[in-house]
Amino acid sequence: MSDLLHLEPAELWRHFVEICKIPRPSKHEEQISSYLEALGKSLGIETHRDAVGNILMRKGATPGMEDRRSIILQSHMDMVCEKNSTSTHDFMHDPIDAYIDGDWVRARGTTLGADDGIGCAAQLAVLTDPSVEHGPIECLFTVDEETGLTGAFALEGGFFNSDILLNLDSEDEGELFIGCAGGVDTIGEFPFRAEEAPEDYQFYRITVSGLTGGHSGDDINKGYANSIKLLTRLLQHLEREMPLALAHLTGGNLLNAIPREAEALVGIPEDSKIKMELFIQHFGASLLKEYQSTEPNLQIGVEVSNRAPVMNNYDKLRFLNLLYAMPHGVIEMSREIPGLVETSTNLALVKPLDNERFEIATSQRSSVDSGREYIATAVESVFLLGCCTCRHSDGYPGWAPNPSSPILGIASSVYENLFGKKPVVRAIHAGLECGLFLEKYPTLDMISFGPTLRGVHSPVERLDIPSTKKFWDLLLGILKAAPKRS
């Protein structure tokens, strides 16, 4: 990672490299939280840590800026931990192996964690770079944004003082975000009965891999394939061609990621081997043609495997039909904001709980409360039709856009002065913590922005280097243009 230390702005990249060295999976932020707390105190900055591990640092104005309103910078310290099946990386202990690839920073075989490590690094650079001009500032680092918004939910009113918030957790340079979707998770539990397969059955492991994956909100409209849906399609059609026994099916890892890999253990009559191989070859070719523009690396693998107990035939059909019918993808586009996904759902993961139950996890997003309720209920209905038990998470609110936001006006003016063009102002179909902040601090004036990130929540996550410099310049420009206290 030493090559990153030669990039500009140097102070931001220095902090990003240090953050990459610290394990910080969602719900396991102890090391990064302790690091931030110790760093703040060593710098002589007022630092607070709340009961769940959120960190707040508070610093006074630089000379001549004492009359400005206080601004709080905010990002989350946890990262999505996804890796290629061939990677031996241990997210609980190993540093992220980041490297430069042209104009991008990537990680070898894993997520990079620039979502939102680069936001954290920017906050720390503002605090430690003596050349940065700013009024009174606060820096909030939250825990567990990716898998439950735990830090934002637990944040107590009065923890910070500012009434202007800059969220540094967006992924498109040149765009200022003023709204986001709310969301809820819907989890089903599928019961089944196991039995022995016929003696003359040979077992095979069928895999779907090589998919792009990505963020279950921001990437849901980009045409990426879902490995669970593809594998279910394959098995459903294979079952029509020959007797098929199903021992298990697993796929996906995280609720907020589009599944990239899935596998099934199946049994077929020994004399059907050639027919099965030909079918999978032709079916795989049709999928490659269907997804030629978005999934050029799609692979379907077949290998001989060991025998195992299988679902009885009724439960197998019920299971495959449920997964086939489960909605996935864009449900509704916004009627008010062109190009914005309004409502979506992600079939995120399937995994065995024991020898008699599977867990099937989904996540729904919408910028409209009624839309979120509709699609969550639709998913629940599919579970119920498949004779599953079902539960919903508590969910989280969206952030309603405010086109008249004063800080939006300042940020837009700064951007145009810096780069000679107007920024794009829009809402995002992803969950930001801003909606929860607004519930507890109803007078907050907020925007969200960041450098360009691609492939987040997947091992192809990458951070654009030139856009990171522009992100930094915009942040400094907004701080310098902070409004005066009335």
C-alpha cells in the first residue's frame, strides 16, 4: 500500500492507508473505534465515544473563522466484507491489500472498504492538516452502517451540536445528494423434510460464479445478474428434463449486496450424466447471451460430489418455485425524478440453518413509505405461499429531498466555482444514515457527496483517484464558505 502514500492530497491518503490496516467488518468495529478514539485524544482534540462505539471529535475554528456556524462531517467506520471464493483473506485479522491500477485504487481479491473508509480519511485529514481553513467542526464516525444502521439508530439527541451535516458516503463525484431511500429486510425460514436419494443417483455440485455483484440499492438498476436467481432457473429447467434430487442450495453473503456466487448439490440418475452436461452447456450459453453486456465473466461449473440426504420431492418443488417466484430488482421508477429507482427488492442470500431449515433473506428499498410497505408485503406473500415463516426487520426511514437546502446552495456554488460546471443534484436509491439523523435532529440541513466509487460491496470495488482530489477540494471549499452565525 506504500504507493498510495505518493498520491495527492497526501494527508487524506495517509489516513486512508492507516484505515486499510485496521480490520473493521460491520458489527466488529472495536479496533477502528478504539483507534479513532486514541488518535483524537493524542491530537488534543475533544473526543467522545458513546455506548455503541460511535466516535465524535470536536475542534474549534481556525483563526479568522470563529464567526462561522458549526458543521459536522459524518461517515461510517465499518465496511462490507466480500471476497472472491479463491481468496484466503481473513477480514477479522488481515489488512486490506490495496494497490494502484491506473486511475483507480483496488484491493486484491476483496472489497476495498473505500465505502466509507475514504470518508473517514477525509474527516481525519481535515482535523490534522493545519492548512485547512474551517469554522467550528465536529466529526462523527458511526458503527455498523452497512448491516443495520446500528450507530445511527443508537445515536442520542444532543451528542453533537452542529445543525449543518455533510455526509461523506456517496459514490459519484460531481453529484450532490439531497435524499435517499428507506429500507426494510424480510427474512423467511423454509422448513423441509430430508430423505435418502435413490441408490443409482450420482451427485454433482453445480456452481454459478463470476458475476459482478454490487450494491443492492445503487446498482440494482444496472442489469447485473443475481446468482441465486440464475441457479434456480437452471435447476427448475433441469428438473423438467430428468429426475432431480436437491440436497442443498446456498448463495449470497450480505443483505446489501447483489449475490455473485451460488451453488447447489444435486443428484440425478447415473445414466443421465451426458444429458445433464449437454443441458447445462446449452443453458449456460443462453444465459451468457442474455447477460452478454453486463456479465461477461459468468461461469457455470459442474463437478462430481459426494452423496447427501435430499429434500423430499414435494419440498424440493416448493423450494424451487418459491425462489423462482421471489421478486428481485427494480419494482418502480420515480415519477418525479427522472432516472431514480423508487422501489426495489434484492434476493440477497440463501443458506441452511440446520438439516431441516433454510434461511432466505431479502431486502427492500423505497423512497416512498407506501412503496416500501407494498414490496415488503409482496415478498412476505411469496414466503407465505411457500409455507414459510416470515419476519421483517425494524426498517429505517428515507431522507426526503429539500431542493431549497441552504447548504446545497453553498455546495453547488463552490463546485461551479472550482470546476466550471454545475453539479448534478439528485436523490440516491441507497440507504444513508441521514434519515435517522433527521429524526433525532429535525433542524439539520444536510447534503451527501463523495468521490467516484464503482463495484462497491463486491471484490471489484474501486476508488477513482482523480475524483478523490476533486472530492477533497470541494469539501475544503464548503468548509471555507461556511455561513456565518446569525
